[in-house]
Amino acid sequence: MEQISSATKLFLKAAHLGQLNLLKHFALALDPLHGDGIAAVFENTRDGDGKCAVHFAAAGGSLQVLKYLIEEIKIEIDVKDGSGATPISWAERALACRGISS
């Protein structure tokens, strides 16, 4: 697993916690480092396991963030992390951990 910056950790945590305004703020700040525009930041900014904002939002049940990423940013919902898991599989895992079946 590779080291990731504090800014990247905060960006992904904002996605997980559903903090949309903070997520947008971090995306603008990360643009010069990780992307070529805001959409590229959301696609290219990943943790050491290859998970990006949409994986974190799905795992956190952050519906407002997911809606923003899918409808406005047009991020692919079936994007895979480093282990091949999709955001949907992360959402299912989170539900299972909470004792909710899908």
C-alpha cells in the first residue's frame, strides 16, 4: 500500500462522511496536484488500495455525494478499486456490517 497525502485522506473522508461542500473544496485544492479539472480529481485521487471518492461515498452511504458524483461529475459507477471492487460492492459490505441485507 502506498503512502497518501493528508489532503487526499481528508478529501476521501469528506466523501465517506457525506460532506459535499467540503469535498468540493478539497477537489478544487487538489486539482493542481491530482487532476486536469474537477472530474479528473474525483477519478484520479485514490487511496493506497485504489479506492476513489465514489467508493468512499458508497461505503459511507453518502447519497448526496453519490448523486453529485454520478449526475454532475459523470463519474463511472462501476469503477474498480485495486482489488476489483466497485462502489456497489462497497455499499453492500457497509450494509452487511450494519446488519442490513441488500
